[in-house]
Amino acid sequence: MARTPVIAGNWKMHKTVAEAVALAQAVKDGAAGAAHCQVVLAPPYTALYPVAGILRDSRVILAAQNVHWEPGGAFTGEISLPMLEAIGCRMVIIGHSERRQYFGETDATVNRRVRAVLDSDLQPIVCIGETLEEREAGRHYDVVTQQLDGGLDGLTRRSLLRIILAYEPVWAIGTGRTASPETAQEMHAFIRSRLSERFGEGAREVRILYGGSVKPANIAALMRQPDIDGALVGGACLEADSFLGIIHYNA
Ligand code: PGA
């Protein structure tokens, strides 16, 4: 089965509601003809509901940037899956390297979130990737293996099919230093083979996105790689023109 490409924009901690609505509208209009891929927008929490209104009846998918594993309770500052489901969120980013680096996210907490998401109607976009130090020490395959094994622990073959993975080398995020298409492909192929060792055939159907300084100028070469099935975009998704340039990589 062909893997439909995914182009996802992670807005991180950017955009007021007014700015978010304007950007979502521009992306929705510009992406209307993009039948070759799924387009995903992940605004900050305050903008999710208004952006949901803009995206209703469009092909663009709404995502959150994180979620708690409990359905509700005394967890000040957190947001639950039922809250996201109720406003029409269909995906959620889990384990972004900034969550791991600054907010204590570990493979164990990633795993709790992933399992909870798989019990809901949402789909997780699970982020993995090594730091520069780990790559320079030649440990990148070990680190990614550990993140995969820990983050996806206990998943069934069937639930694997609902997961989207994002390989984001930390040294490429927000640095302007993209992994070359060949370097990214090497890791994507490795990830797929690790998944097939653990989960069998289904690994061939899992979408694996690349993230880290993706721009209109480098997306086409990345997308030509056999195991790169899309992109998770940070900086270049904050302006409609550059994000649309990425979405229309095949134009
Ligand atoms: P970047 O961020 O495109 O700004 O490098 C990617 C990400 O963090 O998902």
C-alpha cells in the first residue's frame, strides 16, 4: 500500500489567535488543490479552537503539540485527549525534542502518551532523534533504537499502523543545518527495519517524516528518498508562502 505523504507544520510557541486564524486561512486556501499529501497544522493550545473553525470542511488536519495521558483530573496546566477530540483535533505531536530537552519528557512518558492517544480517536506523531553530541560519538543508531523501543513499548502490530513517526535530528532543528537527503534516508531506512524486526510487515506502511530545517528549497530532494514520507516543519511553517512552497514540493 502506498504511503500518503504528510506535511505537518509545528507552530511551537508562536501566533496569537488573530495571527493563527490568518495563517490557517491562508494555508487552507493555498493547500486546497494539494491532493498528493495530508496537510497538518499544529497551533498552540490557545489557537486550537479558532483554527478548528477555519479548517472545518477542509482537507487540512488539526493537531495539538502535546497531550496528557489521563482523561481528566488534578493536573494543573495540562490538556486531555477528550478536550482535543471535542474540538476536532485528529493528530497530536508526542515527544518533540524540545519537550524532552526542556520539560523532562522521557521515553517512558512518551510511551504513556502514545498508548493513551492510541486508545482515543487521535493519531500520534511520535518524534525521535539524536543530539549532535550523540551523533559525533557514533551513538545515533543506539539512541534512536532506544527511543523507538521505549516509546513504542507494548504496542500491538495493529496499533503500529496508526502511528506516524518523525525523525528529527536535534542538531538540525532550528539551526538551518538540514540533514542531507542521504543522511536522513539512512536513518529512515534503519528506523523502518527496526520497526519490522519488532512489528513485522506493517512497518512498510508506517509514515516516517523528516524534521529539521526543512524549507521550500530542500523538501523536494528529501521527498525523493524512498523512506522519507513527509516533513515536520518548524520555522518555515510560520509564513503561509514558505509552508505552501513545502506543501507543493511536487509542483
Ligand atoms: P525547524 O523545526 O523546521 O525550525 O528546524 C522542526 C521541528 O522542531 O519540528
